[in-house]
Amino acid sequence: MSADDAWPELDWSQWHETGDTLHRWTQVVGKVRLALSPMVNHWWQVALYLTSRGLTTSPIPYRALTFDVTFDFIDHALLIETSTGARERIALAPMSVAAFYAEFMRRLTRLGIEVRFWPMPCEIPDAIAFHDDHGHAAYDAAAAQRFWRVLLRSHRVFTEFRSHFIGKVSPVHFFWGSFDLAVTRFSGRPAPPHPGVAPNMANWVMQEAYSHEVSSCGFWPGNGGYGRAAFYSYAYPEPPGFGDARLATPGAFYDQGVKEFILPYDAVRQAREPDRTLLGFLQETYAAAADGGRWDRAALERRLPANGPTKRAT
């Protein structure tokens, strides 16, 4: 596989209509999972997960059965599969959010799954209820697949980064609210109440998400007004001097507007060693958060061999 295949071009300006539509489709599916799944700390039960074909909910409990919902970006289909063997398939093609919502709910009903939830998108300004949204209706299959491939490659590096930490750490998961892939490390100490500034999101939701000190990193494709694909890293609460840390990763900088370190996606894509470049960014921005916040790094980090990556047991 060539570098271009592994890290394909992903220009938000060229596919934002598909991205905005897909964002809302994932929220429809995510809200079903939210309505039916038991609460897990920091809302981890609501996230989606990468697969070798797309994004999935993983098993959702419903009465005596479970069901999965999967976005397949190879065959471009939404699959609903139950533990009884029943299955529904919706072709992913240009359609409005309202049409997607209606068809998805109809297919759930056909499977005997009845669920109610607030039909408003979260973390999106000027949001329109799913059943009223006829404006977002684009689906460029090639662009959606490129986005998934970037997520898949990022997941690979994030998983390696995650393996270096033995303290509390989140899964590598995709949040449909913010439309980003993320992994979060925890110091183990409580954090001050989060101010909660996300649109269409209650403060208590954000306070649960940030109940403890974190160093979090991830990837977003450029939605939310940022306009370009980027990797990010931030700390909550942000320790003194965090944004002044000097980074060795070419192209990385601290963005005062979003209060996060940013590494443009193109800087990774065009690097001689993209995986190593991204891993270096994740590590040095975490170090800035952990050192500035006086984390007990000796107790939280895995000792790695000096001559190579972690050896995995078989």
C-alpha cells in the first residue's frame, strides 16, 4: 500500500456536504444506542467503534436480544443485525437526514425494536430536528470511504499510543456528537466542574465527561467551523504553561482559538514517516499535560524497550 493509499487526501472543503450529512446520520444511530445502553462513566457507552469495514455501535441490549448497527463504507450500506439472526440493510446513497431517520426507524420497528429519543442533533449550532432536516442530503461514497480510511489509520496509531499507558484510559472510540475519533488518558484525580459550552448539550453532560483530569487527543475532519482535517491534543483542566510547550513535531502548534495543540492532517500525510510523526505529536503533547499537571507518570506509564515497540504476548 502506498503512502497516499494509507493516508489519502481529505480536503473538508471538497466533501463537507457529505460530511455534514454523515455526521447527522451517525447521530441518529448514536441516539438509539444512547437510549438503550446502560450508563458508563464519561458517556463511553454511546460511542461508535472502527471496524475493518466502517463504524459500528457494538451490541446494544434490547429486551431478550441484542442488535448492532454498522455503517459499511466498503459496500456503502447501513446494517442492522440482531442476535436472533434477523437483518435489515439500507443502501447508503444521497438522501436527506429526514428520509434516513424515517427509514432507519421503520427498519427498527420491522425488527420489533421500539425506541424513543430526543430527535435533535447534539453539539451542532443551529441544529434542525432529524425529521425536519431535508437540506442535508449529500453522500459521496468515495469521500465517505476516504474518511473511514483516515479514521482506520488514525485508530492504528492511537491504539499504539494507548498501549503505553497503564493508568485509566478510554477505548479508541468515535464520538458522533463531535464527529471525531478520540482516546483519553486520566491522571486519577477529580477535575473542577466543566463549564459546558457545547451547543445543544446540557452542562451536566459535559461535567460527567470531564469529571476527572484528562489528557485527550484525537482526529476530526474539519467540521464545526474549523475547516480542515487535523489531529488535536488538549488537557482539562489545562495546566499553567501548557500552550507554551515547545513541540518538536513539524507543523504542530497551539491554537489559541480552540485551546488545543493542533497537527494538520496534511502535515502527517506528507511526512516521510506519517505514523511516527503522529505518535511523536501525541506523546509530546501528553507529556506537556502530564508534566504541567504534575501527574505521577512513573506509576501511570508502561516502560518500553529502548530498541523498539512494545512486544505483544501471543
